[in-house]
Amino acid sequence: MYFSSNLKLLRKRKKRTQDDVAFAIKVPRPTYSGYENGVSMPAIETLIKLSDYYSVSIDALLRLDMSVMTESQLRNIETGNDVYIKGSNLRVLQSTVDK
């Protein structure tokens, strides 16, 4: 899981302080600091707020190592072209069932 490192990376890319983000998602700054330092994990409601704040899917926040992404990949995610939000990784499998 890359949650804590992704939070820190996204916050720095937005040029925000921990205070700024904590205020925006309505949690105390020490709580947000705990998320970035990997000391604690947020509740699902807070994950949703973080996802909305950074315009990144929860899945991307948790599972993608954003530190190894290229600048263009990060820009795509930040501008709303997150493959997990858009669904471009979805496949539809068709099957036939007889009577």
C-alpha cells in the first residue's frame, strides 16, 4: 500500500501544507500528519474526502506507487483522467447461457 507516500506527494504537488489539507477535509492536523506518516489509516468517509480533494480515486490513492510515475502520468491522474475513475481498465466478458 502506498497511501501515506501518495498523500505526501500529492500535497506537495499542490503546494499545500498539512494544515491546509486537514482544514479542507475537516480533520485535526495531527490526524492528517498520522496518515502521511503511516501511523494511522482514515475512516472510509475521510478516504472519500481525500479522494475528492486530490481528484484521485481511492483505489489509486491506496494501490498505485505515484512516486515512480512519470510527470505526464501524474498530470493525467490529477486532471481527472484517472483510469480507475474513468473505467478504462474495465473489461466486459460476454457469456451465453442456454435455456
